[in-house]
Amino acid sequence: MNIETVKTQLKSLRLSTAGREIDDILSKHKKAVNLTWLAELLEREIDSRKENALKMRIKQAGFPEMTTLENFDWSFNKEIDEQRVRNLASLKFLEDHQIALFLGAPGVGKTHLALAIGVLAARAGHRVFWTSAKKLSRQITMAKARDSLDQLFKRILGCKLWVIDDWGVISMNRDVAEEVFDLLDRRKYTSAMILTSNRDVAEWGEVFPDSVLANSTIDRMFEKAETIIFPGESYRLKGRIVTREVDKAVENA
């Protein structure tokens, strides 16, 4: 076993003293020392720490569920641009702090795929923040009431990827809308974002208390944005409508 391998493992585990002293310790032993067992032991420690760190990132992200690209039924709606979604799944857009907008009717797979990319980012070692527009509004309101808005923003801005689901579902009061604008304005220097919405972009202005704040915030969203349209009927209702039709036919038989 190459001593340099063990040194690299010790460095990875932040055991700096052991890394510095190992040559001296080995030089005191006249016989050759087999380090294979030590390398295997350290590798297990490294793997365990990586697994624990991943579990922590997933917990802190707040994902409502775990999804993958593999368990999405792409054949259900072939109009969805699979290649563009997979390009985002490469996570390159994180480094450029870009925005991806997933737009389409409810139930067409926007949230599933946004979460899947979020999970991939967490597995790749990035911190992720998931929320819905409604939950974000509530989080900001509660943080302001507790005088802890700085801590909330620090937590969000410290994440490499944000996933904001169901944008446009609720309207925001001025206090919340101004903080959301500030958050999005600061995001462009630190984080990438995926935003899903089932409302027409022309209706997004209704989320804000006035047109000036609306236009300024929406401009921040579309800056360097990759927009993917999700056409078609509900993915979530797949099979249910057919079942109801069959049940109705049975009832009428």
C-alpha cells in the first residue's frame, strides 16, 4: 500500500497531525509495515462521513419527497423536452448561478423533475434549499416577527441551489414582497434556482402589491433564465381518469 494513499486519506479526514507524523512513526519501525488494513479502515471512515453529510444535506434541504429522473415516466408526455431537463441535471447551471423556470399546468411533472435535480445537487455535495411560494412567504413573515430574518437569509443564500415550487399560487403583502425582491436580487451572486409555476407569466404581476415591485422582481427571475414549458395533461392524474370512466361504465352496465 502506497504511503501517499494513507496520507491523502488522513488529509481528507482532516487528521493533519497524523498526516505530518506518519513518516516519522514509520521510520522508527525497522521492519516493513503493511498499511493495507489502515487504508481500508480510513476508507470506511471517509465513506461513513460522506453518507452522514449527504443525509444532513437532504434533511436541511427540506425536500417533501425524494424523486429521480429515472422514475419519471417520460413516455407519458413526449412533448416535454427531456434533453433540456437532463442538461440541467448535469448541474452546470449551478456554477453560473442561472435560473431554470418550469412552466405548465398542474400535475405535468414540474415538481417531480425539479426535486429530482435538487436531490442530484445534494448528492453532488451542494447545499440545497427547497420551499414553496406559500411556505417562503410564511417563513419570511415568521422570521420578521422573531427578528431572525438575517439568519433565514444567511441560510438560504448559503445554499448553492434553490427550488421554489408553485410560484404565483398566493399574493404577497408589501413587507414580504420587498424581502423576496431583496432575496432574489442577492441570489444572482451566490446561487442557482429552479422555479415552478402553473400560472401564465402574464399573471405573475398579481403576486405583488404594485407593478413597480412586480416588474423589478420578475426581471430578476428571467435574468439568465432557462425556460422549459411543460405542455399536456396532468401526469399525477394518469390512470385515475381512466379508472373513473371504467367505474362509471360498470355502474351503467
